[in-house]
Amino acid sequence: MPTNYDENSIVILEGLDAVRKRPGMYIGSTDTRGLHHLVWEIVDNAIDEALNGYGNEIHITLNPDHSITVEDHGRGMPVGMHKSGVSTLEVIFTVLHAGGKFTSQGGYASAGGLHGVGASVVNALCTWCKVMVHDGKEVWSMTFEDGGKKIGKLKKEGKTSRTGSIVTFKPDPKVFKTTVFSYTKICERAQESAFLLKGLKMIVTDLRKEKRESIFQYEDGLKAYVEEINQDHHPMCNAISFEGEYNQIKVKGCFQYTDDYQENVFSFANMVRTRDGGSHETGAKLAFTKAFNEYARKAGLLKEKDKGFEGNDVREGLTLVINLTIPEHLLQFEGQTKEKLGTPEAKMATEQIAGEHLRYFLEENKEVANILTRKIIKAANARNAARKARDEARKGKGKQKSERVLSGKLASAQSKDARRKELYLVEGDSAGGSAKQGRDSRYQAILPLRGKVLNTEKATNEAIEKNDELNTIIHALGAGVGSNFSPEDSNYYKVIIMTDADDDGAHIQNLLLTFFYRHMRPLIESNMLYIALPPLYRIAKGKNEYYLYTDEELEVKKQELKNGYTITRYKGLGEMNASQLWETTMNPETRTLLCVGIENAHMAEKRVSELMGDKAELRRNWIEENVEFTLEDSYAKEVLSR
């Protein structure tokens, strides 16, 4: 182990080496999410052109060699000699923090890509990248290989009368865990962009198998966006659009209430999805809370002595999409992946414009306003009742029902510190018995599940309330359910789904995930829900044994051991004894847990509805598009028909 730490220990990474050394710093990860982030970086540059009035059509093509092409009809990237002494095109694709959005001379009043690293990062993480530029007179090209190294000089390819840029790149398999682009994922992102920018035409073409093409273009995109999100729900009002400008910031939005209790807020800044929210979301939420409190008091639905509505009450059942156009000098994202807006001025702009239009809507549509306000009053009453029930439970009251439900089922943990405690939801009594014996009883609680739980996407609230397994989970957590769920009140700060590594286990996982998403979503949003990864194989040679989690790991270990080994394929958790289950799946020092998160709230909503709802055709289409079957056809048919 090296012990010297001196001036020779400090290394300066030149050019794009830093990107290849630490790709996660620039694109978030090297899994499928990071892979598609490459596409978003190039597409966002094309959208910035359209956002500023240069071209309204973008083509994305998935090629047979697994490269991808993004073509826009903007002005075309600059190709002249840069003051650094090389072609400007070369600077864009090989130098970090080089771009046309740092200065007003770049012609961008507003843009999403502001860090000047998008194109160069994509180039650095690719096997090869080719750029073609149409400047209205000439066609220019430049090619890069092997992580961003230029191959030859800028070349003229011919004459042209059009303008725009064409970027084709192939991700490096040495960097990414997979280099297979998802047509569905790219179509979803393209559609989202078309929703946000009026008149923008997004065309996605897949040439890898049978040619297929999707075209997205909308005249009232935000309204179409909201209506698509709520297509499987029951609206309580029409989708209401609003827009305005405040201190140079343009705000566009659309909202609609449904009779659900979940809120769905989707925010964007210069057409970049701000997954983690930010100042504009804060402003919008304040606007809704203030407007409904003011209206309720004015209409006499909320007395002066009554406590006002809280934000969660007002947003129950609300679907809201907001998209801000922010001048370059005001725009602040937190991090290169641009998932949270930091612009302070955006809060005031959104609060002012959303609040003004919402107050007008409530005054002009009093019948609908009263219906929505009464829904909010019910939400507030339910929240207060749930809070009172939790307070009584803490004082020792109201525990009898919970103890009766959990009796003989839950093996609780000894610790009183909820932040350290873990609840394992275990498939089957056999595995539950092994888990109870092998656990650390100080912090780990075990709740065996008998059979498959209810599909809550299809079930009524009455059916859910009567379901024994779901009731047991609700009482074990002790934090309420639905709109009354409070993650801070949970008896466990880690809830771990532990099922067999087979098809039934995966099905049970999906059923539980659906339940938590629909009825305890804050548990997911607080990073408190996990999936345990049990091993698929145990391979032993002599006194040595190894646990392997994938077929690829098994093949590598077989090559390493050469011969004289035995292999055990675990079909279920119950096949492991208590010590094996602890060592492989439950020991915090050696286990692997997957934290369940919501990467894209819109897509999560759509996926749950498609895959777990009652429309078999939607489920079948998605599975055929995204799943490569390696099992028997009989099982494939069973999956498709569920």
C-alpha cells in the first residue's frame, strides 16, 4: 500500500482525460441513464437553437451499428478559425467549458446548456464521433475517435443551401455497462420536448430492426401534456393554461385537479427537466397555497378562526406542469446534470404569475372553485385526524388494533431508534423463518408475506383496506397511508423488499412497488425503500465458496476456477440457511441493496398505469418493445397476458 504523499502524487488530467477518468461527475452514471444522458446533451443543444428561433425540427435516428444521430435545422455550429488557433468546431468538441452561451455574442437569449461541456463530454465517452455542419453555403465535417481524439482536419464535403448541424456518435463499451439505446425512452424525451415548445417537431427513427418512426408536434403542448398524464384518472376540472413574464423571466404552466390524492408536479427551465425541483417549484407551490387559502376565507368556506390549509392539502390531486424561459445571465442550475434550478428570481416570477392566474380562475369559476376547495378541506381534515391518531399511538393509545394485526406475523426489532431500524418484507414463511434466525435482531425486523399481494393499481380502496397483507405492512410502518402517510413517523427508515430471484419474486416486487408508489410515495421520495439482491449461484471448490449474482459473474468464476467445482442454483430464499442468508443478503457489510427512486415522475406515472393497470394491450406493447425473452414461449405468453 503506497505511503508517500507529496508533489509527485498530484496528477493533472489533460484535455478530456478527466471525463473518461470520472464520467459520473459529468453524466451522473455509466448505466443506461448515463448512456441516454449523452443523447440529451446533444439534443439540448439542438433545442437551444429552436428555443431561440433557429429551426423548429429535430431528427433523432438510432442506427443499425448502435450509433445515434441528432440533426437540427439551426444555424449550424461555427467552423471558422478560433482565436486559440484551431477550428472552432474542434474547440466545441474537445475543450471543456467552451461554448457559445457564455456571451451575448453567441445569440442565445435563453439556453439550457450553459456549462460548455455537453458536446465535449459526449465526444470523450465515445468510440467515435462525426460532426457535419451546413452553414448555408458549404458542408463541413470533422471526425473524432478513441475518446475525443481528432482524426484529420476540418473538411469540406460539398455545397448546401440549408443550415444546421448533424452529430453522430457511438458510445464506448469500455465506459458504459450497456450501449444499446432505448427507442421508447428517446421517444418519451422527444415527446416531452415537443410538449414544451410550441410548434417544435421532433422525429425519432429506429433503423436497427424494422424501420419505425414517431413524430411529435403540438400547438398547445402543456395542455396536451397534462391531459396525457391524467388520461387514466378522473379530472375534477379542465386543464387550465397560464403564462406571463416577470423581470425578464417567462413563465408558462398548466394545471388540472383529479379526484386522486397524489400530487404530480413537473418543472422545467429552458426546456431542461428539473427533476429535483428548485426555486420555480417553490414559487408555484406557494402560489397555490396562498390562492386557495385566500379564496376559501373570502368564500366563507374557511372561517377566520380556522387554521389555514397546508401546501400538501392544496396539492392533493394536483397535476401541474411549469416551464420557465430564463435569460442566460439569470440562469443557475445546481450541478452539470441540471436537475435542480437555483435561480432566486424564478421563485418570485412563478409565484406572481401562477398566483395571479389562479386567483382569476377561482373568481371566474366559482362552482369549480368550491368543489376544489371542499376537496382541500377534506384533505386537511384527514391530515389532522391522522396526526391526532399518530399522537395517540405515541402515548400508548390506539395500539390494540395494530398489535392484533401484527400478532404472530412481525418479528420486531429491539431498538427504539427508527432511523437505525430496517423492516424486511420477505417472500414466504420458509424464507421468513431463515431471515428471523439469521438477522441482527437489534435493528432488523422481519415481516413474512404469504403469497402475492393485491395489485393496488386495479383494486378499489375498500379492497385495499380489507387486504390482510397490505394492512400488516401499513400497521408495521405505523406512518399512515395515502395522503396521510408521513415518512418521518415511520417505525423503520429502511424498508427492504426481499423476494426470490425468480419470476414470481419479480412479480411480487412489482406488486409491492405499485402499492408503495400509489399509497406511500413519500417513502420512495425519501429514499427509504430498497430491494435486496440475493445471489443466484453458490460455487464451491474445496473449502472455498463464492456467491454470484449474475450469469456473467458465474462464467468469470468458472473460468477462474477451471474445474473441480460444484454449482448450486438458488431458486428461492428458502433454499439458503440462516447463516447463508445473513452473509449474502442481510449483512450490512456484505449485502447489496438497490434504492428505489423516481427518476422521471411523468414516466413513473405512465409506466405504473401501463404495466399494472387493466389495459392489457398497453402492457403487451411495452413488454414486446423493451423485453428480450430468453425463457420458454409459454412463460412469455403468460407474462404478456397478465
